[in-house]
Amino acid sequence: MRRLRFGSALAGALGCLALSLAVCAALWPHAREAGAILAAQDDPATLSDIQINSALRANQALVASHIEAALAEGDSDLANSFVELARDKGIAVSDELSKRVSDAVADAGSASHFAKRFATGFVVGNADDVASLSGTVAGDLFVYGDIRDVVREGKHLATGEDVDRLVLGLAMVGLAVTAATYVSVGGVSPVRAGLSMVKSARKVGRLGEGLTQWAGRSVREVVDAPVLQQAVAKGSVLRPGQTISAIQAAFRAEKAGALVRLAKDVGRVGEKAGTRGALDALRIAQGPKDVARAARLAESNGGQTRAILKVLGRGALLLAAGTFNLTMWVFGAILALFGFLSSIKATTERSTEAWLRRKKARRLRKEAAAACLPAAPALAGAAARG
């Protein structure tokens, strides 16, 4: 009966041990990834790498499907970004698909296409690729672009029409930065390019809502609206010298630091990930910190940045999954591990206790047998005398 009870107890302990081990093994991969994500939440390059690897493991056809979609939309830059990502991650892309991407990139970079987009950027001031951005920056460097935007929006302000105050403020900051660019012989050109990209993103509706609100608040600190109304009343693109002098009085340079830092980060993204990469970052950013993170991501991943942002969205820049959920994965794995160790402890204790009982029982049996041996010869002699 005792052996039966011991066998049942040991079987139960071993069952708990096996169950705890199975739960721990099932939770461990999730907990390990959750722990890595939590540890990398302040490092966008590492954070995005962990998440993009997970996405690629879950869907082997992810890269090819995104390349096809990008080509269908005429976005050869994004398609090429996915090709670079596939190359870096060791994912095979068919020769036929690679050739289609190469042909599309070559066509987008043709002289005729570049000239047309350059002219559009120079005259209108909207940029969505390298060529149009080159035209936009050229116009801004010749102060034509910024004066055009200041005069247009300033006159709207003076006449009570709808005013894009963000474009107005960025143009005013741009005038100051352009002057600094000439003085430093291009030393602050990334800031100049960044301002042009932020303006363009605003004009074409690709500036994130949160970032728009933040930039709008910053612009209100930079622009003295009453002074500007008087400055632009007689301003003209055809009289740039007079217009700039009049506008300077309405510009609070000491308040422009935050906008300049934003423009610098946007310029860093553009240098490493291209113009469309910068515009993608501006579209998902909810504030200047997101743009700073995008700059760090672009400096680490270069041409792959657009593909990463396309797959992960804002999750490439910061911890998008709930911290509570990730913590629960880690906590669950710790509990499972604790249960596994507790099961080992319980099994060891029960096995040791059973072994000690059996050892004690054997010792008692031996002692009882030894105590009975001297009595046997005495009884035999008494029987013979009787």
C-alpha cells in the first residue's frame, strides 16, 4: 500500500514537472523576443531589426508582394528599398523581378524625367523625389521659393483669407537658414534641405497630424503676425531685397531653434534614405522625437529605411506594441520557469523522502533479523533436554 501511495505521488510530481517544462518551452520564444524588444525600445535601429526579422519569418512572401505593389504604383524607389532589404536579410528575389526594379529605377533617373521634376519643384515648391527636391531646394537657396511662400501666405493673412501658418513660418525660418548657408558655404545645407522637405510634406498632405500640431505651435512663436502683415502688404517676389528686409523684423530668430533641429533631423533622413524616405518619416511622425529616431534609423539602415517604415510604420521608431503585453510575456515565462523549478524541487523532495523511508525500513528489518538470531539456538537446546 505504501509503495502504491509513493508511486502515485511520484507520478503526479513527474506530471507537473513535464507540464511546467512544456509551458516554459512554449512561452520562452515569445518571452525572449518580448525581452529583446523591451531592451531595445530606445534604439530604433535594433528595435526595427528585431521586428522586421519577426515579420519576415512570419511571411516569406512579404518582400516580393511589397515589390510588386510598389512597381504597380510607380514607386521604383520603394521597390528598390525592398530589394536592398532582401539582399541584407538573405532573402531571394527572382531575377525577373530584380530586372523589373532595375529598369524602373533607370527610367525614373532618366534626364528627361529629372528635368521635368526639377522644374516642377523649382516653380511650385512641391517635392516627392530627388529631382523635384533639387528644384525646390534650388528655388529656396535663391530665396525665390521662400519669398514666394511668405508673400503668398502673408497676403492671405493680411486680407483675412485662410493662411497656412506652418508653411509661412517654415519659409521665414528658411530665409534665415538660406543666409546662413551662403555665409558657411553650404555648411548648413542639410538644414536647408530639411526645411524644404517639411514644407513640401505639408503642401502635399504628408505631414503627420501630431507633427503638424507641434510645428504649428512652434511657428506661432517664430512669427510676429502683426509685423508680418505690414511687411508683406507691399512685398513682392520681384523685389527680394526689400521683401527680405521687411520680413526680418517679423522673424524671432531666438525662437526658431526647435524648428531648425527638426529640419536638421529631416535632412539627415533625406541624406541616408532619400527624399521619399524623409517624406515617409514625416508622414508617420507624431513629433520631433519621432523624426530624430527616424534619423538614427536611416543612418543605420540607409536605403532599406523606406521598406522598414512601410512594413512596420511608426513601430519602426518606437515601441508600438503595449509595454504591458510584452511584460506579461516575460512575466509568464518567469512564472513557468518558477513552476518548473518548483516541480523539480517537489519531485526531488518526494523521491528523497521515499528513498530515506525505504532505507530506514531495510535497516529496521536487518536489526529485527539480527535480534532474532541468538534466540534460535537456545530454544533448540531446551527442546533437547526436555
